[in-house]
Amino acid sequence: MNDVTETLKKQQYKLHGDHAAVKLCHWVKQSLLHDRPCYKQEFYGIKSHRCLQMTPVVNMCTHNCLFCWRVQGFDSENIAWKEPEDILEHCLEQQKKLVSGFGGDPRCSKEMWLEAREPKQVAISLSGEPTLYPMLGDFIELCKRRGMTTFLVTNGTTPEILEKLYPLPTQLYVTVAAPNEEVYKRICVPRIPDGWEKLMKTLELFPSLNTRTVIRHTLVQGWNVGWEDEYAKLDETADPMFIEPKGYVFVGDSRRRMTIDNMPSPASVAEFGKRIASRLGMELLRERPDSRVCLLGDKNAQVKIPGLE
């Protein structure tokens, strides 16, 4: 774990104990300096410069996805779990430090800099499989009490945890990066024997979860693009509020396993989205070409999160 810790520190992860971490998102910087928000601001209305990107389990996952930009190849045992209050306080404190330098940059407005020091959105998705943190519900509740929205991204291999999770996040993502078990095993490289079966149980559970639900299809050219009929059947089972086809980006540790040719073009991501939408009676609601992502949903869907400033 020492080598991994050093690697994470070099990559500007701010660790808390041996399992939690926060890192400044690229889009916080872009938003503060160039007024270029993350696609989640354009799609859902959250404020990019007020988003806290963190994970309660930087060193635990049930997959070794080939397209993952995170550091992989390590295990953790006998973890001394930090309390939700400790994790959130650490993340908020580190976020203030991480944005401190922007205060003196003439490109950054003073108002936005002050707001960036007080996050209103928590992206529980930085690294690892966050549902493996045993006090995740308490952490989400704490964020909720402090007036912060929460986006949780899971790989869907822990349906037993999602079924009992309370409260649920403001928006719940499940990544479906394969149309069938064969492709799943090749590209997601599950570290558990029944990963596909668990993902199917999560998709069956999805319609009963009382929150905003999103299926994310991470698309890797040459690996999992196509199979629209099979993807659509999985989406039909999950019955999500939204679907996000999102193209793989050649960054981070994924460069050890992929090439730049594995990045699908923005146009191909949108075309994939349109083909899925046509099979499900959905429409392409939003598109962000520079992020290689589009949004599918019902034409009357409430895309923006209600109650945001």
C-alpha cells in the first residue's frame, strides 16, 4: 500500500486514513479560470466550481476495468474505517486548500472563488467502488443535512447494499460498460466470480429506488461499442430516468492498457445514443461533444435538479 499511497499523493489525491480521498476535479479549475463548466452543470444544474470530488474507498473495487484511469492492482485488508463526519470534514478542509491558489488569479472571480470554498455538490465517484464503505448511508445523510446534493456512481456489483441504502443520493448512477457477460468479463475484469449476476440484480432493483436514476454506458472503441439491442434490453430492465452514453478518454492509468484510438468520437457517441433512444422511446435531450457525452430521457423529463440555485 505504501507504493500506491505515494503514487496517489503524486497525483494530488488528499488522503484521509487508509481509505478516503479527495481530489480537485479538472472542471473546478476550468470553471474558475475559463468559465467552462462540467457537463453535469449543463445537464443537471449543479455548479461545477462548487463540486467536491471524493471517494470513501480509494483502495477498494470489485472491478479492474481496462478503461479505468485510476491506479489499480492493490488490495486492502483490516481497514480502520473513518467516521462519516471525519471524512466530510477532511474533504471540505482539503478542498479549501486545493482552491486556495485560485483566489489570487486575475482570471478567477472573487465571488466564484469564495463559493468554491463552500461546496454544494458531492461527487462520490473519484476512485474505487464507494458502496463498499460501510457507513455510506450515514455519509449521504450528513451531506444532505448540510444542504449538499450527492451524485453516487457505482459499478452495480453490490445490489444488496443499494437495496438497503438510506438515504439514497440525489442522483444514482450505475455504470453498464458491457452489453453481455462475455464483453463484461473482458473489459471490466471483475475481481469477484459473480459480478455479472450482481449487476443484473442491480438493474432489476433499479426501478424500485426512489431517486433520480442514471445508467451510464462507458463506450470504448473496439471493445464495447455496438450491441444496441442488448444494451437497450438491459436499459429496459433498469428503467432509469436518464441514460448517459459517455466516451472513454485516454487519460491516467488507462494509458497502460488502451490507445488513443480507443476513444470514440463525439459523433459516434451521439449516434450510439440515438440508436439506443430509438429502441426505448427516449430522445437525445442534451449533448456535450467536448466531454464525449450525451443524455437520453423522456422528452418531458425534469432534467435539472429541482431546488438548485
